[in-house]
Amino acid sequence: MKSHTPECPKIEQFAATLRPMKSYHLCLQDFNTKDYTLEFHGRSITITQQQFDDGAWQEIVRSATEVSQN
């Protein structure tokens, strides 16, 4: 089961600062794995709970948005 958790707006807002939202950025967290999934521009990326806690999620989102711009 997935839900829009309190951490999700932080991920969504960060993604929106990197690339204007031509399509909706949606983040959900899987209750079983605790992983986050960010869907944007027809793509999805997964951020683990460890990556979120360590702050590595920002580089993952940044890299994914750069790839989708090309």
C-alpha cells in the first residue's frame, strides 16, 4: 500500500525547483518497503528510506530531472 506521506511534499517541491512542472510531480511512500516513488514527466524514480535519511535523495532527483531534460 502506498500513501502521500509528510515527507513527500519535500521531495515534490525540490523536484519542482529543478524543473518547472509541465506534468505533475507525485510522490508516494510504500508502507512495506518505506521507499518513496516520485513520478514525473512519464518517469518514476525510487528513493529508499536510507537515501532519504542520508540526504542522498536530492542528488538522485537532480540526476533524474537532468536525464529527462535531454
